[in-house]
Amino acid sequence: MKKYILIMVLCLFSGKVFAATHIVREGQSIQDAVRLSKAGDIIKVYPGIYKETVFIDKDNIHLMGVVEKRQWPILDGENKLNDGVLVSGHGVTIERLHVRRYKGNGIMTQGGNNFKILSNIVEGISVYGIFPQFGKNGLVANNIIWGIKDAAIYVGMCENVDVINNQTFGSVMGIEGENSRHILIENNYIHDNSAGIMLALVPSLPVKTSSDMIVRGNFITSNNLKNFAPEGSIAAGVPAGTGIFVFATDNVIIEDNIIRDNESVGIITADHNFIGGIPDPEMDPRPDHIQVLDNIFINNGGAPKDAIAGLLNAAGIKTGPDVLSTGKGRKNCMRNPASLIHLGTERWDNCPESATSLDVASLQTKKDVKSPELTLAQKGRLTYLAVCSGCHAYSRRIVGPPMIVIKALYAGQPEKMADWIAAPTHKRPDYPEMPPQDYLPDDVRREVARYILEELKN
């Protein structure tokens, strides 16, 4: 284990160390500092290139990059490693890191509450740039993210998260809130993606609702990039040229945004029939209670693309509207509809003058969420969802072999499978080599293997 420097004790209380600051410099290991840190500690990472995955399974750790003379600390996956920073602890802050070239996710929290992801640069990631999952009470602010093959910022199955003051571009989706509740997306610059903002209720996920979101004060422009998501992924079906896509999500307020130069449509709402497939009987497939209030629409819909072009062509229409409603939805409304170009909104009402989100400053909780430590079983399941499911579907090929094949190969051998996860070798020439997941603790790898072999079902 490489040495690092413990530079100061910040506070002593009742004879116990309250917090310490750990220094990591180029040539040293960030993960070594994490292993020796305790709750409340700060880890300062100085400029240099760090080729590793950082896994934080402790609470109240502040991982902070130090920027000197415009030089950043860079986490570089070299397109070989899976994830940049992976967090399962509560109360963790990730700040001022440049994360690039990972095959999975850039910065991810899995099951961690009271998180903060602040002022990072994330680029060239194969799945999600910044990805809080199964978390409550979080803040994603002041980040710059580009070149992501799915969503630059993806808030998945979370509650009470503010996504503010970020810039996203050159990605399939700028910001996505999926199967989540109480999400504020405000003051972001979202440009030159395939689609700007996606609010989605995706079938077959464990969380069966998506609701109570505010999209406010964003600049959403020129999201016309050709969709370059991997073929067969859900993201590959997102139509390019879209400003805001509300997919089966309820109770959404879209207010005071500038939405311009998106070639397919400014705002589209759709139900689950838009993508087809097997319906989820536990979900309401319709987008209900959508309010479109006081937005500025400029030059949207000039050259519709993908599925939206197909819809409009079927209706004999060549240009897209400011607001397009397809499928079914209830109790939706627009303010001043006479000033907008809209289609499929015959059942929409005029929003009352009193309707506004401006009395809501934040959707984070006023106090930190009480967060019991995750059990080993929870860590195993969340790690499967976070790390494994990005490349392995249950019965079809995505990147790696289907899980049903892996279950047959390792049936009754979780220890052998856990060893393989840590140090895989390239056996199948028709599949890419799997990156090692040796940053995961031994007990977590064993639990992931046990979960896959004994509990995972289609």
C-alpha cells in the first residue's frame, strides 16, 4: 500500500478525533486514503492522473479535488475501468474532480443519502456521467459534463434531489430523472445533446412511480445531436431534436425555461405506448398533471427527427410544435395556449394564473435523512444494479453475456464467480473483455455473486 500524508487533525472533542485531512498526490492511491479514512474525514486530491476506481463505502467522507494553476486531479479509466467514483456511504461529497474515459459511470452513488456532487468535470463516459441511484436528499450542482452515451446527469430511483447550475452537452440526454420523485431541475445550460431533459417512468424497474418534478429556469437549446446510444438500449429510442420529454411522469411543472432551436419539438409528453413492449401492470402508464407555464419557445420543430418525424408525417405535418402530446394523459394544462404552437392537446386545460412553482426554493429535505447502514444483502443488490446491469441484461445481449448464461455457468459456485469478478480473463472473442471489479470489497463481491445466482430473475 502506497503511503499518503495525514496532515492535520481538524478538531478534538472528548479525546476523540473529529475529522482529519488526508493528502493524495500523483503516484499515490486515492483508494488507499479511503481505506484509512473515518467518518467526517476530508480527502484532498492534488493535480495529476489517477488510473483507478474509487469506492467509498463509509459515511460522511468529503472527496475534494485541489485545482492548482488550472491543473485538475484527473481520474482516467482509459476506457478499461468500469466506474470512476462509486459511493455507497451516506453524507458523501464528491467535489472538483475531472473524471474521464470510464466504460460504466463517471460518478455514481448507490443507496447513499444526503449526497453532494459538486463542481466536477465529467467526459467521455459510456453509460452515465453523474448517476445518483436509490438515494434521498441530494444535490448535483455546478458540474460540466459532455460526451456521454446515455444521460450526462441521470437521477435514478431517487427522492428529494436538486439538480442546479450544471452544463451538459454532446450527450444522448442532458439530464434525466427516471422513476424518481421530488426532483428540481433548475438553472442548467443544456445544449447540443440528442435530447435536453428526459423525465421518465420506465417499465419493469423496482420503483413504480415517477412524479413531482420541477423543471425551471433552464436554457435548453439546439439539442439536435444524432442519437449515439448503444443499439438496443432504452436510450437509443430517445428522439433527437427534443427539448423536454415527459414520459409517463406525473405532477410536473415546466416553468420559466428558454426552449429554442430544438429541431423536433420543444416539449413532448407521451405514455408507455410510445415505446411499446410489455406493459408493467404495477405502473400508471400515462403522464398526468403536467403544467406548462410561462416558458419562452423560439424556433423549435423545424426539422423533426426519429420517432417524432414519424408521428408528424402520419398526421400530414412537416414541422414540429412547441408542445406535442401523444398518447393519453389526464388533467394537463398550458398557460396562454393561444401563444403556442401545440398539437394533440385538445383535452388540455388553460393553467390557472395562480399556478407556479416559484414558492418552492428547493426539493431537498430540510434536515438530513436518517440513514441506517446498508445491510450486506442491500449492498449486493445495489451493486448488481449499479455495476453489473449496465453491461448484462437477464436474457439478451447488451455488452456482456446475458445473466441467464452466467447463472448456468456458475450455478452453486458463488465463490468462484466472486473471484472471476475481481480478476476476469478474456474468454469469448465475440464479447469485449470485462474490466476487473477488484475495488469492490470481498464480501460485497461474494454477495453480488450470491444475489445473481440465487435471487436474480427476469
